[in-house]
Amino acid sequence: MDEHQVQETRQTRYKKRKLRKGRVFFTLILLLLIVITAYSIFQYRSGLKLAGETKLPEEEFVPDEAMKKIENYLIVGVDSRGEEKSRSDTMMVLSWNKDTNDLKLVSFMRDIYADIPGYKSYKLNTAYYLGGVQLLKDTLNSMFDVPIHHYALIDFKSFEALIDILAPEGIEMDVEKDMSAYIGVSLTKGVQKLNGKELLGYARFRHDTEGDFGRVERQQKVIEALKEEFLSPKNVGNIPKFVGAAKGYVTTDLTTAEELKTVLSVVTGGGLKIEKMTIPVEGTYSYNSYSHAGDVIEIDTEENKQQLHDFLKLE
């Protein structure tokens, strides 16, 4: 065998070895993907099974006309203790700009004296009690001319369970003062990790001089903390179970495919900074009381509507 043939033989052997290594590497990657997929499916189904049929019933909901850039989600937290009807304790609009991937969160104070279509004026949280998600949406439409495209509805027990699935070791919060009145838990001042029940209590506390405004600010802090936990590498293994449980705990007009598509679009878009706003804005409200509604917040509707539109960049 001449030198040329020897060289060709060496090259052939080298190529075969390289090919075998490539096949082994590809096989390992494929096995890893299969294991990850199987684990994710198992965790997702585990979450579904854990949640069972505990979520609130689906509601009548007619979405507003779709917008090219903006998609708005009405998030409603309900203080349900098994009653047929409950008031909404938390009312937020999460606005997603699909072009820039900006997220904006607007909290609406529940004591706003609201013009509820078809009824007397009551506190804003009474709209859900009277007519569910659709009437709450119609009230926000008529007062602030804000379009709503989707909704998500959750009660407090389900919220607690989801937090414990996403972050079994708790979510770090800086509790600004001792809290215990009417929240079912006792919290002490300082940075600490809160489980689902404690985090809910933190978000609901309002028995201090800040009242409902402080409560809304804490709710927004909780949303920010949840975003950070969801994106944290240490919680990656909990995400499939969390998504499965959310399907069982959260009532929404979205299908699973749409939910996943939205989450993936937002997460892969980068940034994920959430800008926050509270309605009413400072200097645009006063306090009053009515026999049929109790203590309320009366607002300058036009001024709040204008500032809301500027904030959300509604065209």
C-alpha cells in the first residue's frame, strides 16, 4: 500500500469515527429531549390532576374588537367562600404591546364609585357581583373606553395553591410593616420568603393609613415578584406543573394553545419590564358616602380616562 492509499485509509477512518461521535451525540440529545418532554408532560398532567375541577365556572364574555398592536387582559381576583355570587377583590388590566413586547399593568380601586350599565352607581367591585366578568368589562368600557380582549378569573384559594407550586420554598418579599388584621396570617416586618397563603395575606392587607391604595401597591409588587419567579432558572422544573395547575385553577376564555403561544411570545421577546399604574391617579379623586353604596371614591372620570389612554398608548 503506497503512501497515498495509507493517507486515504486514515482519512476514511477519521471520518467514520467523527460520524460515529456525531451519531452518539445526536442520540444523547434526542434521549435528553425525550426525557425532558416526558417529564414535562408528567408534571403538566400532575398539575391538572392536582387542580381538579376547583376553578370558577366559565363566564359569558364578548371580547372587544382586536387591535393590531395591543392586547388587553382583564384579571379578576374573587374573594369567594363558596357563595353563588362574590365581589371582585382585585381588578387589573394587563396590557401587552405585541410590537415592543412592553407589559403595562393597571390596577382599578375597588371602591371607585362607578356607573354600572343597567344599574345604579355602586362601587366598581359590585359590577362583578351583579353581572360577572362581562358586566365588569362593560363598566370599564363605558367609564374609561378601554378595550378588553381576554379575561382571567381566579379565587384566592387557587391563587395560594399556584404560588406553592411555582415556588415551593416561597417567594421573597420585603414586608414593609407588621401585618395581621383580617388577612388570616401574621407577617412581621422585613425581607422574608412567603408561601401562598402568606403572599395572599400580604397582597390583601389594607388596615392601615394607606388603606386600599397601599393594598393595590402591594398587589402590583406581588405581580412583579411572580414574574421574576416565573422567569427564574431555579423554577424551570416547576413550570409544566404550574401551567397544568393553572389550567385547572384559572378560568379564562383562552384555550391551552393560545395561553402557551402568548406566554412563549412574551417570554422570548426579551425585557419583560412591567410598568404600573393605579386608577384613580393622584389628585383626581375625593371621598364620599352613599346609603346604598357605603364609603366610595369619586373620581374625575375624564381625567383618568385620558391618563389611562396615554399610559397604554391606545390609538
